Amino acid sequence: MNNIFEKEKELFISTYKRIPLEIVKGEGVYLYDKEGNKYLDFFSGLAVNALGYAHPAVNEAISDQISKYIHLSNYFITEPQIRFAEKLIKYSGMSGVFLSNSGTEANEGVIKIIRKVKGKDKKIYTFTGGFHGRTYGALTLTASEKYQQGFEPLLQNIGYIKFNDSEDLLAKVDSNTAAIFIEFIQGEGGIFPASGEFVKNIEKLRKEFSFLLVADEIQCGLGRTGKAFAYEYYNVKPDIVVVAKSVGGGLPLGAFLVSEELKDILTAGNHGTTFGGNPVACAAGNVILEKVFEEGLLTRVKENGEYLIDLLSKLKEEFPKDIKEVRGKGYMIGIEHNYECSKLVEQFRDRKTLVNCTNQNVIRILPPLIADKEHINFFISTYREILKEMNQ
């Protein structure tokens, strides 16, 4: 019988470059392959598995809800949705929420709100290096030719500003600006935080021109940076916040949250979803929010993230020809190399450690939020071993 990789070529549209491992189970911060090898997972399903794998509380919540019902249409409101929405609103400080299946779907809904409030002619701006999804609206928001090429025409009246370039920002934003989407720490672009000066200029322009500010917290939100949301590092209150990835505990779930002024913009029939806010996903999501915000996990991520960044900075001093820069907050870290890093990912994998390469030369670290110093020390030891071998 053909193995799963041969069967994939036969059955699937080839949109993914697969990791050549057949995973059979996960537990805590580890994944196990068919041969019984144990891997430290330091990108956690691309920032999805906040509590790692097979977390007892997540599994129990899912099992309990499945025994009641798996799906109801959104003509019904469910108790798991209510509990989930209450927590999201409490910890974000926003006023209303719409539940979706994913981050890209949530961003599509946000575009609709912006257009309904600001009209069709004003411009929405996003930033170079950002990533907001792959459906048509979200793809148009993503200022990258790599993702957009071949899929034109895209949506109208969406423009791009150079990230962290105040001169370009001030030149483009004016009274005809409807909204700005921003990842306060860019993920796919290579873990680039917004500069304090840049955010101050956005806020200054926001006060002058009254555009909507949308915080895309799909990757950088919900405790990953050591704060509830990355925008909290900048003392900013967005009009709209988008979350997904880890919020469903590994199940498909996303949301956009809005300010009081925007809560009643969308009315019955304006927007909807068949599966968004699925009760099983919301049950899992409730556990995530409880563990992150109510059981001290935020503090641990902040402390352990500082410990990890300190060790990585020392590694940079030890290997200056290899490592150019260390960036990020909490458990969202990018290590920029002076060369393309896909081979590094393979070398990590050979040593039973899983990391991700983004933007060609950045090792992206997105550990489960439950990872502790023991796992960090193993990762650093592995990294040093690889770099030493490369420099022999």
C-alpha cells in the first residue's frame, strides 16, 4: 500500500509543502511520528495549539459538548457561545463580537463593516509585510505580490503603506482614509514589531481623520506575546480586533470584536455563517481563555519569553556571522539569519525539534504557551549544536 505522502499526491491539490513526518499523536509540547520518534514542537501548529496537545481540560470540554450536540444553526444561540463571548469581551475590553470559522473569514466580515460605515469610495490601508488571509478580501489586504500574483483583479480602494515608515504613512493617510489594518507584531512577514513612533503617528492621524483602526491579532493575540493582545504594548484601543488561531483550542474558530460605536452596524441578514461559533469549538475556546487569562499563563509566557530572548541574544553574540537579529515578544520570536534558513529547519528536525522558516531567512518560534524553561534550554542547546557544526 502506498504511504500517505504518495497518496496525497494522488488525491490532493498540491497547495502545501508538507513536512515529511507521519504524526500519530501529540502530548504536551511534543509530537510523535509513526516510527516512535518524539519531537519538541516549537511552532505549535502555527500558533494554534496554545495549550499543546491532548490537554485534559480541552479534551474534556470537547467530549462533554459532543455528547450534547455538535452543531446547531445560528438561528439558535448556545450556552458555549455565550460563555465564550463573555470572556472575549471581558478580556479585550470591546463591546460586541461576531464568531467565525477562521481569521481570514473574520477579516472578510471586518471589510464589510468598514464599507458599511465609511462607504465604497474611501481607502483601506494595510502594511507591507503583513498577512491577513487568502480569501479575496483578505488576500487584497495582504500586501504581498507572492500571494496575490495570478489572482487579479483584487478588491478596489485598498492600498499599502511601508511598515514602520512614518514618511510613507503621513504621505498617504488623509480624509479619504476609511480604515487601517495592522498587525502590531507582524508574523508571516518575519516577526517585525511596529515601532513606537510609527504607532504614535497612526494614532495622531486617527484623531485627525477619524478612520477605523483594526488590530489583526490572529497570530499575536491571546497571550502569545506575554500580554493579552499585542496592541497593549502601545497603549492603543482599536475600533476592531480580529482573533483566531489559538482561540479554538485547535478547532476552527475565529472572531472579530467591535467597539460600542460599531456594535449595531451589521443587522440581521447583513452577515452570517453556517459553522462560525460552533458549540464544540466554543467549548474548547472557553478552556483556552480560562487558562490564558485566569490561571497565570500570561505571566509565565512573559517571563519565559524574556528568558528565551535573552538566551537567543547571547547565541547571536556567539554566532554573529549566522544570526543577524532577534526580534519579538513573549512566545512570538523571529531569529533573522544572514542566509536562507530552510536547511536550518531540516537540521532542527533531524535533532527532533520542529521550527518554522518565514520570509526566507527568519526562524520563527511559536511554542505552545505551556512550554517551560526545560524545553527552552533543550531548544537553545540544539540551536547551538547546529550552528557550531555549521561553523566547523
